[in-house]
Amino acid sequence: MGYFQLAIALVMEVIGTNFMKASVGFSKPIPTLLTIIAYVACFYSFAQCLKEINLSIAYATWGGLGIILTTVVAVVVWHNRVTIPELIGIGLIVIGVVICNVSGN
């Protein structure tokens, strides 16, 4: 159940971040409200996952996968460009997440 809660937290974080972008600096009320709702759900789910998953493992996974998914959404939805150095950096984050999960208990 811990990893399911972590997945919910991850999805809600990506949704919240994208609604934050859509809120244009919190100047649009509906995307702003959806940002707040998504982040409340995100942090609630993340707190629940910490009952079963070590903080270091959960945070590395949440942060690393959040960066990857947010980057994918930014490219697809917002038409952002990603440079080679950015892709290398993201790749290093993925390697770090894998190492944390493989070496964690």
C-alpha cells in the first residue's frame, strides 16, 4: 500500500505543478484552486506512504520520478524544449533513484 500511496502523491504533484503553470502566477482562480487541491492530496498521500516506506527512499523516488514526469508533461503539453545537458542531469537523477531503491531495505 505504501508504494500505491507514493504513486498517488507523485501523480498529484505532477498535476499540481502543471496547474500551477496554468494559473499564470496564481492570477487565474480555477487553476489556482486546482493547484492547492492537488498539492493537499499529494502531501496527504506522501505522508501516508511514509508509514511503510523509509523517508530517504520515498523522497528520492518521489522527487526523481516527479522531475521525469513533469519534464515529459512540460514537453508534450507546454511545448518546452529539453537540452542535452538537462537530459543528462535527469538521467543522473534516475540513476540515483535506482541506487537508492536497490540499496534500500
